[in-house]
Amino acid sequence: MLLENLHIILKVAEFKSITRAAASIDMKTATASAAIKRVEAALGVDLFALVGNPLPRQYDY
């Protein structure tokens, strides 16, 4: 798992939007979405409920 992927996760949580998070770090939405999927696969959990706007987090810590 790359540090960049974790940075993307934090940005998505901050903006509650993959599109806005990706734009904030000059990245394509598809690239950010793929990074999220990689982290979720590595951890074996869904981090975000990918339905509607804004994106709700699966877990609140």
C-alpha cells in the first residue's frame, strides 16, 4: 500500500467527493477511485459507501 493511496483516502474523506478530492491533488477521478479500491482490497473492508453525494464514510473514528 502506497503512502499516496492513503493521501487520496484522506482527501476523499475531507472533501466527501472523489471528484473534488482528485481535483485538489491534480489527479483524474478514475485514478483516485482505483487507489481507493486498491486500499480497500488490501485491507479487506469498504472505506466509503460509494452511493450518492456526499460520500459517507463507512466508519467514523
